[in-house]
Amino acid sequence: MRVRNEALAEVQSLQDLQSGRLRIGANESTGNYLLPKLIRTFHQQHPKIRVEVLRNHSATLLNDLREDLVDLALISFHPEDKDIEETPLTSDPLVLIASAKHPLCEKRRVHIRQLGEESFIAHGVPSPSRTRVIEAFRQYETPLKISMEISSLETIKRLVAMGLGIAFVPLMCVREETGRGEIARIPVEGFTHERSLFLVRRRAHAHSFAAQEFLRIIRMREVGRKPPN
């Protein structure tokens, strides 16, 4: 009877969202620049829910989802798997950045063809964004000179600010640095790429109350409504 009562109390607490756990997977950019705002909104309404964040690459996060390592995941591409349900979050363009003292800053804009002699610091993680950059240089028959491959976007930004190369990065990652003038954003002709960000979960699965509530809040946020207290 004691065990039964404890189990019933646990179920009730989850239903009331007074306790429980929410596990979210995110890659570096969404984990640093998008997820904190989403967690803040959730935490303001459900401060007793324990939130755990697992960082991984977007492609790997789908496997983490299937293996029940996370309840929800933020990824930067549209999932093709029929067993995955996605909720669009936002879109984020890829932009070219350089040191504020780089000669490119003197130009109003540049073309891909003018970047053949530049040294690039590349994000060393396979992604649709990386593929799009490679395709753009191939399209204009321009060499893409990669001098460094770095797995961390934060490190890439620091190296760019030091004048050691230029890089294509998601805009959300450099808003603060460009706003402070530490890094310059260089408009590029002949290149556009806007990645879409999604919140995903398994379609056929018994989702926790916390996960369902997080998704509800996000969906209401996206249509511009404030979730009720």
C-alpha cells in the first residue's frame, strides 16, 4: 500500500507539473542562443520541473531522441523520418563575418568570386549550411581556401575577431558581437542560405507531462499568444 500510494502521488505531481524532469537536446548554436529563452519561459511557469540539456550535433540528436536519451530536441534541418514530429521554431540566415579591421569591411558588399584569396575558418561539423557554402563556391568556380576547421562556433568567432580568417556562421550566433563592433558582418552577393530550426519529438510515444507542456508553451509562443498561468 505504501508503494502504491507513493506511485499515485508521483503521478499526481507530474500531472500538476509540480515535479518531474524535462530532457532537451540541442546543438551548439541553438543551445547557446535560442534554447535559454525557451527554457526561461518554461521555467517561469513551472519552476519545480528539472530541466536537463544534452548538447550534440543535429543529426546525432535524432538518434538520441529514438534511444530515449532526450524528450525533445532542437535541430537545424527538416527531419525526413516519418516517426519524427516537428514544430517549426524560426529561421536563421548564414552570414559572412570578418574582423572589424579586415579590408573587406571597406566594401559595401562582396561577391563570392572576390573571396577566392581569403582564408576561411570553417565549422568542422557536417551540416546543410556547410554544404551550401561549398556548393556556392563551386557554382562560381571560386576556390574555397579553408585554413582552419574548428568544431566550436565560439572559438571561430574569437579567431575571426583576432583577424586570423573569415567565416560563415549563423546570424543568431554573432548578433551581440556585431552590435558591439567586435566583428563585422559582410554582405555577400551570389550567396543566400537560411536554415530552419525545428523542435522535434517522437511521433508515437508516451510523452511526459513536462515535455507536453514545454511543446504547448512553444507553440503558443510562436503564434504570439502568452500561455495562461
